[in-house]
Amino acid sequence: MKDIELAKNLLNNEKKAIVIVKDGEVIFSSKDKGIKPVCAALDEFKDELQGSSVADKVIGKAAAMIYKHADIKELSTKLISERAVDVLKDTSIVYDYEKLVPYIKNRDQSGLCPIETLSLQTDNIDELLLKISNFLEKERTRGFE
């Protein structure tokens, strides 16, 4: 079975939010929502992510930038934003999606996802990662973790 197919099967069958597979082995998976598991995978497995296949439920511009930075090979998602597609179309990443939306909504569906908002402020991955890290730290200290 191809890595991307294994990742997609696990995403669906085990109710994961993200599954990363390389050379037939799951190197990372999580049920956590949002950008946190994507950042965790980058922090823990940066070098191993190169050439991997990722199934992720939701991809906004920030996640697309992180996957591009990690140099993954394939990406499959259920929901993707137009800005994420803009990032991915200029890469060698093979990607597919079920639904394309103008932007990723926040959890209560009342507006733009805060991480999507952060990603609109920069196209620089280092700057974006710093902004995300600061955001997640503020959320953690507020007790929203």
C-alpha cells in the first residue's frame, strides 16, 4: 500500500486529525485539532518529514507553508483553503482534497481561524512559526490547551 493511502486509511478509520507516513511506517499521528499537531510533528520529526506522505483533515495556508518547509512528498486533506492551494501549487508536493473553501473558519464558525489570520500577515516561514508559537503559548497560559 502506498504511504498516502495508508495515511488516509488511518485518518479515516482511527478518527485521527493528522497522520504522517514514510516508507510504510507511521512516523506521527494525532487526534488533536488545529495547527498544534502540525507544529509538534515539525518540532519532533523535522528531518524525517522530508519525502513523507501526510493525511490531514484541514489545511489552511499556515499548514501548507509548514508542509512545504518540511519538504513532504504527498498531502491529502478533506478541507483546504484557497490560500493553502496557492502555497502548494508552486511546490512539487502532490496533493488532493475533497472540499475547497475561501478560508478556514474558527472553531465556532463565526469568522476566520486565528492561525489562518496569522498566516495572512507573512509569507516567511520562520516569521510564521514564531507567530504560531506565540499564539499557542498565549492559549496555553489562558488554560485553553
